[in-house]
Amino acid sequence: MSLEEKLLQDFISLPEDKKIEVIDFVEFLKSKTQPSIESLMDSIINENHEAFKELAK
């Protein structure tokens, strides 16, 4: 049985309130590992500040 199958099997057996907790936790984990768009854009701007100044002329 794959990890995905095991997770789904366990998830299905949970009561509804626990399913919501699992979904919230998964979303939390995803948000921790994926940089936000704003943070990504800030990094791009900071790394290319001089180039953007040249382009703005």
C-alpha cells in the first residue's frame, strides 16, 4: 500500500471534525514550504534592483 493510499484510508475513517483538522494541518504545512508570491517578488526585486533602475530610465 502506498503512502497516499494509507493516508486516504485513514482519513476516510476519521470523524468529520478530525478531517477538518487534517485539512487545516496540510494547508499549514504547504504554506510553510511554499514562499508567498509577495516574498518571491520582493526577492526578485531586491536581487535585480540595479537592473530595474536601468530599465526605468
